[in-house]
Amino acid sequence: MELEIILALLMFATAIGALLAGYPVALTLGGVALIYALIGIGLGVFPEPLLRSLPSRIQGGSIMQNTTLIAVPLFVLMGVILERSRVAEDLLHIASRLLGKLNGGLGFAVVLVGTLLAASTGIVGATVITMTLIALPSMLRQGYDTRLATGTIAASGTLGQIIPPSIVLILLADAMSNAASQASLSSGGKSLVVSVGDLFAGALIPGFLLVGLYLAWIAFNAIVRPQRCPAVTLDDGTAPLTFKEVAFGFGAPLALIFAVLGAILGGVAPPTEAAAIGAAGAILLAGLRLAREAGSRLAPVILAGLVSLILILVVRNAMDLRLGVAQMSGANMAGVAITLLASVVFFAAIGAGLLVLRRMRQLLPALKSATHITSMVFLILIGASLFSLVFRGFGGDDIVKDILHSMPGGKWGALFMTMLVMFVLGFFLDFIEIVFVVVPLVAPPLILLGFDPVWLAILMALNLQTSFLTPPFGFALFYLRGAAPPEVTTLQIWRGAVPFILLQLALLALVAAVPSLATWLPSLVAK
């Protein structure tokens, strides 16, 4: 037994060391696990049949037949298409024009646009880089304090971790559901199911509270130190915003967000189908944006498709559209006819949107980028599955459980240590590696200690978001540093992030102290 423990700990340390050295994540996880499995077989302390079960695990319900994970490539495609169609540029331009006359108005605009981008794309790196390139030069030109400007952009960019629909929450839901099932098998208790909809609903209140805290900090600076965030001075020749610009710039992204989240939280569609709605809506939105820019005649067709998408969702939610029932009212028959007609318009608009994207040479790059990101996620998932299998074969899950159960302070001491370890690992590892490697090891013991899995997942998401913003290794700071002008120093970026880190830690403590902030809304949705 001692040899198995030594090999399990060595395997974990070797994997972390290789990842810190910069080796590819998926190959590192799978390769280290395979090497230690062969060593264990040679020493007679690892069961060989367990290793041969890997293909069935990949082909089975945990990966290939897991319908929840289908939402990942669809949400990635949605985010990439919106990012490449310069929707963020339009959003920031309009928001800054609407709010710029206020002290701190440009900062408010950055936070609000970051929130919309988080709900639209969920891709932190793309959001931070896009906001840096678009907003930071304008903020510095208007006389904003460099620390406040960079901190606002970095913090707003990380909202994609917690504001749904978030890829982090989708992967966390899958990992937490597996952990809850494992915990229920160990305890012999009632089986717990953690869905993507549960985490989306659980993250809404903490996510919007965090947005409120960001806005409050900027408002505090605008009142106490207005010189740090002055009002925007527009050129005399700048034309006023029209209702059409605001409607297209803000209305279309908001309609897409409400369509996706409303479909999930309203019970109209599960997350995978809602992700398909999001990807189709992104094609329509990007196609409309580019068609209007190019003066294409296809713009009205695409606009009709957006209207038909909303109409389909409203009719589907309001009426019984089943055709196989014994009696069908006239209103429901009319609803079926309207839905069929709207569907024809919708698919015609999808074709028009794809045609516009192809003509503007955005379709192929978007598909390539989405394929690359999705392949990376699933390759890491396969490598992490092998790593988890071998680690458990050495009894590593029992080691983790014993460590957490023996922590001083009981279950709260175990939770604090888990969060601290995840926070530190967030400096060096991407959220995908942490979700796939660390969460399956620590979540089952914590659930056995009595913690709610939904609340636990939201705490982990907030914790990782804070870690990604913390100097000197926060990923969001690296993204911002790479896209920022040369006159912005690294120290200014770090100092600008500190107030927002404190706000996130305050929210993390609040959610830990008041679990209903994360569990109340999921309980309503479940009813």
C-alpha cells in the first residue's frame, strides 16, 4: 500500500512539474499516467485490466456519448463568430457614446460591454484582448488613470468565467455531476444530478453582483477622485446616435443572450439545444453586421431570420405544438403553422448569413479557430480521463479523501485548503486542466462532507476567476500585457487589478457565507 501511495503522489507531482515546464497539457496528462501505469504493472501494484478499460470509458457516457459536452463546440463557435464580426467594437462604441458624458462613463461602458461579451462569447482571452485593443487607447486618450483603465478591462474580461453561458460552467457541471455520482455511490445515499442549467442559474446572481461591485468601484472613483476617470470629450463633428444604431448595436446581442439563457432557464430547450440556438443566432448576428457594413441585399433576409428565431421561441413556450395529440385546438394549429413558416425563414436566413460570412472571408477562419479550441478541450479531456483512471488505480482518490477529512477545522478547513490549492494552481494552469484534473479528485470528498455541489461549483468558478486576475501570473493580465501599448507598464497593470481582486474575494466570501445566493435560483428553476 505504501508503494501505491508513493507512485500516486509522484505521478501527480510529475504531471504538475511537466505542465509548469510548458509541455502540451493533453499529452502530458496522458503520457505521465501511461508511464506510471506501466511502472505500477511492472511492480505488481496496478491492476492491468483497469488500464484496458480506458477505450470503453472514452466511448461510454463520460465523453463520447455525453450529450452535455456537445454544447462546448457550439458555444465556442458562437463566441468565435461574434468575436470575428467586430460586435464588441459596435457595443463599446455605442455604450461609450451613451455614458461618456458622465465621470467614469467610459469605465461603466467597458464593464457593461464586458458583461455582454461574457454572456455572448464566454471566451476570456478573446474578450480581454478585444477590449484592450478597442477600449484602452480610448480610455488613456481621454485622461483615465492607467491603473483604473487596465484593471477595469482585465476584470471585465474575466466575467466570461462566471456569467452564463460559460464554457467553464459547462465543463464544471459535467465534472461536478460525475463527482456527485461518485460521492453518492460511496455513501450509499441519494444520487445527485448537477446539470448545466443548474450552474447557469446558480451563477446568475453572483455574476451580476460582481458586475454591480465593479460598477460601484468605478462610481466611487468618479465621485471621490474624478480626475482618474473624466467625462469623454467628443469631437464637434460627431453625429448623435440614432435609434437604429442603438437597436442594432445593443438590441441584437441582448436578444441572442435572452434567447439562449431564456431557452435554458425557461425549460424551452436543454443546454445543448440552446447552444445550437446560440450558434445559429451568432451566424445571423454576425451576418447582419457584415451585410450592413458591405451594403448587401441579404441584410433584410438575415434580419427576418432573427425575428423568426425569437418568434419560434415565444410560440414554442406559449403553445402546445405536439401533432400526435387526440384533440388539437385552433390556436395550437395556428401556432404550428406559424412555427413552420418561421422555421423556413430562419433556415433561409442561416444560409444568407453563412454566405455573407464566406464573402467577407470570415467563415473559414472562424470554423478553423472553433475546431482548434474544441479539439484542444476534448484532447485534454481524454488525457485527463486517463490520468484520473490511473490515479484512482493507485488509490489516489482515497489519499485525497483522507487528507481533506483530516484537515484542521473540519469540513470548512478542507474547503479552505481546496480553494487555496485551486487558487495557486490557477496561476499556472488553464481552467480546463484544473476542471478535468483537480475537481474530480477533490469534489467527491467535499460533497461527502455535506457541501452542496452547485454551491461548490460556483465557489470554484469564482475562485478560478480571481486567480486568473491575480498578479504576477494571472492569465488575464498576460493577455492584457500582450495587447496593451508599450507605455503601459506591467506594474501599472498589476496595481490596477488589486482593487478588483479584493472585490472578487469579498464576493467569494459572501457566497461562501450565504449559500442561497448560488442555490436559490436553481431551486426555482427545478420546480
